Amino acid sequence: MKITSIVLILWIVITNCTYAQGQGNSKYFLANDSTKYREKVFLHLDKSYYNAGEDIWFKVYLLNAASHQWDAIRNVVYVDIVGPDDNIIDFKIIRIDDGIGNGDFALPSDLYGGGYTVRAYTNYMRNFDEAYFFRQQIYISPLKFITKEVGAALVGKGQDKSDVVLEEQMPDLQFFPEGGHLVNDYFNRIGFKILGVDGRSMDVEGVILDETGMQITEFASVHLGMGLFDIKPLEGKKYTANIVHNSKKYAYNLPQGVSDGIVMRVQELRDYYQINIQTSRAKGLKGFGLLGSQRTGTIYNATINQDKSLAVFKVDKKLLGTGIAQFTLVDEKSTAVCERLVFYNDGSASPEIKIIPSSQINAKNGTIQLNVELDSQVEGISKLGANMSISVTDLAASSPREHQADIRTHLLLNSEVKGRIENPGYYFYSENPKRRQFLDLLMMTQGWRQFIVNDMPNTTGDAFEFVKEMGISVEGEVRKFHNPDKPDVATVKLTFQDSNLMGRLSVKSNEDGRFKFLGLDIMEDNKLAFEMVDYERPMKEFAIHLDSIKPAPINSIPKKYSLPEITSFEQFLENPNEREGYDTNFENEMMKLIQLDEVLILTEGRSKKKEMDTKRSTSSIYSSVSNTVDFSEIRNQPYPNILAALRARVPGVDVYGGFVTIRGVNSINSERGTTPLFLLNGVPVNQEAIENVPVWEVDFIDVLKGSRASIFGSEGGNGVIAVYTLTGNELKVQKIKVAGNVFSY
């Protein structure tokens, strides 16, 4: 890769965000006050354009929605890839420590090209609107040697443009009266936004007509299909907006005016926001109040004590921090009647990041070292530190910064305004002097929601429907062994292991057989083993049914058109020649991997019998065995412990309810009962120690009966069960073979 054709992207989370708060409380509950309990997820992907067969690498940032700081407690984030047909094609569970996690997706090589979506969220975030989930659209280019017959047709027959017929649709033009309602006999400011049939913004010009056809005013979009105009509607009259698009005329009805309403108009001045309130109500505005809020809660609270039809509020900017602020007017019954969002930037400096190459290269495919320096003089960084992630991307797979969504645009904008924001980077990085004006226009249109009071979390009674998770949760149901459709009651024992530790937990199921293990500190590829026990009925057997860990459902809006992303996919990159070279280079590498010539390897493999004999000779004193069970084929099966795996595999060995006996031998020591001698790698141990050895670490087990066990004297009078485990190298190879499973049941 040429060093002149790369772009470097750096995301930073700084933990020193603080905001001023105003005084006073209100009975009125602003729904976005609940954001102080919410979470925000941001994913830093290595790029936004991929070829089928590539890996998607990402880092996860999990933050408190109010403070934008991370919590020290463990958590998990769910990440999935949604295809163009709204089907989930891959799903990951990412463990979060100190607000940070990472992972990757291996894209199948048979994917069709088009727009895909990476989605991320926590279980707790499911209590709120899905619009607050993290989403990032990526573009996947298909490999040319993957044909329709071979490929997974994720975009159906719409792969070829010739197969797609767009339905005759009119552009989507919507109107947003400032404050919430269009009020008769008052001048109203109305924002509007128009989207084309491809789902993207378009430029528009038009006129507003009354019901007699008389022109009232003109309007025109000024930025990404957005604009505004003033109108004074009259009672009893209806108004329409007429536009011409592709030589066709379209008419749209404006919202119907109300006679007993309130007009809110917000103006940003040098040191404060001025909010003007007017009403046509006969009772005036006495008892009304204005509440200002941001992520951290209420920042402003004022009440009108006089019977007036006009009120002016001034909100000092010192009360606000950078981000969206919400001004809500409530009546004397604390009911929201008007609302307006604004975006305030306090002008605080972001930390300066310097990326300096420490060496120069001239050779093709050479390497270069980059030093990343962060200005530690910025308040908070030296005390609290920062967490960074960096990606180096070919320019052919990059888009302009103004088109991108990064961690700043996501936390301050995308995560608090519903719907897709087109070119979010523009509102932070454009040098256009009208940038702030257009950002306010975005708040008037896409930020318009006619009162967020209905945006409340999902609850079951007084509790949230989806709980905060401190780890992976496993749920299931105990069922009758001979009648798996009926539930049963038992104590469920869970054994799990990761690279550092092994754990055992137990819980008793309820009367319906249901059980839960919450907050398991495991990775998605760890193995789990379950055992069901009824201590009052030790010989009873059970079946178990585990609930699948499923991603959140996709509440997609049915598309009225068949080709929403193909055009944008082709136009996404600035330089198609660069992109073509990028695709070709990757595809050539894929061809090299796929088109290897057949190779025949002749060698003498190591005999499993020889390996067993070697372990026996170094650890044991016996020379012959009655039976041997090789665990190479069964160690990945869902046995709760080693002894359960022996059941029905060795003639004469009975395992029931925690008791083990070997038939065909006579007890020569009545004090020992019928329990055999247990050996672990040649060392005598008790039965509990054997049960605690994970099944997936066992190499093989020898069973000795009768005269073959006599070498152990009276200790072997009830037979011998000798367990041999995998060595360190063997265990490492075994883990590589089974990597990738979320759970083994």
C-alpha cells in the first residue's frame, strides 16, 4: 500500500465531561431525564467499505448516556450485521470491561453487494426505542468469481438494475411547526424536509396555496432537503404545498391549524436563548412553566405567575453544556404543550491529536511507524486519562469526513435524534459559515417529535422489562427425561471455564422448570456443561432445554421502493478508479487462497494407541486394562462431568445419582462400600476431584476390573477408574479446534 493513499481515523473518549445544572424542581417528568440511566454504545469500525470475504474489526465503547463516561462494572454488548433484506446474517456477544470491548466479523465470501447495517446495543437499551441503538451503514462489494448460483442472495433479484422496477412514488415532504402546532391567526415558523424516492434528501422549490388557489408564500430548501418559511393561517382555511419534480406536479397538505393554541419561537442570541411564547387562549399563560433540560437532567425551570398572553424567557448559555438542549412548555397541570430542541456548543476545545511518522519509506509495500500524541494539557486528560482506537484505511475505501459519523457526532447528535442523519460530520467539521444555522434547522425538522413525553421506557410493573447485565445470562427449562414436553423441578449445576479459571454454580428451578444464571463472566466461545440433580430422588434423570440467545428484533419500516441503496453504493467512493484497484487487489488475494493446487502429504502419523501407552507408562503402575474410553470424539458433547460421559459406554460401569459402581468385582473391603479407586494422571483422588475435571480436558479413561485391579491391593478391590487429561500443548490445539461456538450444550 502506498503511504500517500491512506487515511488515518482516530476515535477518542475523554472522561471529563461536566455540565452546569439549574436550580428548582418540577412535578412534570421529562422523559429524557431517564437518559441519565440509559447507556450509549459506539463502535469504531476499521472502515466503512468491505469486500465479501474480508474481516470487519471493531472496538466497542459503552458509556453512560448522561455523563458520557464509562462505568467500571462489567457488561455485555450485542453486535449484529443486518443484511439488505433486514435479516441478521451474523451476531456477536462482546464482553465489556471498564467500558471497552472489541471483536470482529468474518464476512462470508458469497455475500452479494449492497448496503448492510452494523447494529449494537445492550440488553438494558432494549427498554427504550430501538432508534437509540448504534447503527452504521457499511457497503460490501461482491467477489466477481462468486456467481448468483453460488452466492447467498441477500438482496434477492435486485442485484441487477435491469431486474428492478421502482414503484411510482412521490417525494416525501413533511412539515414541522415550531413548538408543535400550527396556530390560527398568528405568524408561525414552519420547518420542512423532503426525501426522494431513494430515501435521500433532495432540493426542492415550491409555493403555498390556500384552498382558493391563491399563492400565500414561496419556499425552497437550503440544505439537504431542509428549509423553513413563515405563514399566518386563518381559521377555517386549508393550505397545500405544490412542487414540481421530474416534470410532475405534486401537492401536499399542511397541518391543520388550531384556534386555541400556543406559538413557541426560539432565538439564539449572543449570551442566551430567548424563547417567545404567545397564546390565543382566553385564560392566558398563568401557571405555565418552561423547563430546559439536557442529558444530565433539568437545567432551567421558570413559572409564569401573571395572566398574560405573551411571555419571554431568557436562558443563560452558562447553564448549558455542549449538546442538544430541550425546551418544553407545560401548562398548569404539568402537561407538555410545546417543545423545541436546540444544539449548543460551549466552544470548549477538543484535545489536539498529532500523528507523526517516525520514519520515511519509498519502497512499495514498505512499513512505516506512526507515533500518536495527545495533548495532555486539556483539562481532565492528565487526571482521568483517555481511551483511543485507531484505524488505517486505504483512501479508496474512505469517505470525506463531513459525510462520516464518528464518536463525537454519535454521542452528541445521532444518539439523541431519531432517524438517519445524512452527513452528520458536516454539522461539526464543515467550514461553511452557515453550518450552525443548518444544524438548528436539523433540530427544527428531524429533531421535531411533538413532545417526548410519550418516549417512555418499557416496563413490567414497576421494573424495567430488560435488566442491566453484568455478564452473559443463560436461561432454560428443566424437563422430564421420558417426557421432554413437560417441565420438572431440579437443581441445575453449571460448570464453565475460560483461559483463566473454572467456575461452578447451581440454582434450583421453579415449579415451571425455569432457571436463570445471570451475569456470567465468560466469553462467547466458552463452553458450558449442565447437570440436573434431585437430591430427594438421586436416581431420577432429567432433560434440559436452553433458551437461545437471540438478537433484538428488527422493527423495520417496509420499503416502498425496491432499490434504496444500490445507487449510493456505486457513488459512495469519491474515486471509482481507486476503488476498482482496491477491489481487484483483494480479489486477487482471495483467488490465490481459493485456487491452491491439490497437495498430497505422505507421512507416518502418530498412533493414538502409542500416545496412550506413553502416558500410562509415565504415570501408572498397571500394564493392562479392562476397557478404555477415548474422549477425542465425545469431549465436546454436553456432559455435566466425566462420570456422566462413562454412562452406557463401559460394560459393567453404572453411574446413577452421583453413585458409581463397577459390576463384576467383589468388595474385599466392606468399609469402602462399592466406590472404585479413582486416579487422576496416576495420582489417587476422591470422586469429587474427578467430577470437577472439565470434560473437554480429558484425553482418555481406563477402567480396571478384577485381577487387573489387584495390583492396587485392597484399594482396588472395587475396581479402578483412571483419568488422563490433555497436556498443555494438546489442550491448546483442542481449544483452537472448537473456537467459535457461543455455547456447547
